Amino acid sequence: MIAPYLHTDELRKLPVPAATEMMALTQKLEGILRELYRPDGINLGMNLGKAAGAGVAGHIHMHILPRWIADANFMSVIGETRVNPEALEITYERIRGKFES
């Protein structure tokens, strides 16, 4: 997830320099995810407003998710649960290490 420091509820209210920084971070993270996890694709998205699924009122953020062919199995569809093959602490350290290099 990539979030600006500025709390705003609409992308159009985000100053251009902050929007540019968000996109630059999104591009960097795309490269890191592709290198570390070799996904078949990447989902990018923003949920703007409650009706669109925004979970934090008054704040925008960009989701970036690696995806693999056939990764939507019964766990995601029926169990409403996502399966990650490693602990989140390991994922964090791996990604953080790439940002620092």
C-alpha cells in the first residue's frame, strides 16, 4: 500500500508533486515485487469513497498486489481469506531491503 502524508479523500485534491511521488513509488514497488516474487501480473487500484470500498475515510492510498494465474481459489472466493506463502514480517524485510539498496 502506498499512501501520501496528506490526508485527502479525493485523488484530484492531491497536489501534483505528491501524486508524482506516489506514482514513482508505485513504479519502484512494481519492480521490487516482480524481482522478488516473479508474479504473472500486478493489480493496482484505489478505492475512493465508502461506496467504492474505501476503508479509511478522508484518506487515499494505492494498492499494489502481485498476482499469479489461478491464484483465486476457494480460500479467496468462499473463505474471504487471502493466503500468503510467507510470514508478513519476512515479506516486509524482503521489500524493505530492496528499497534500501
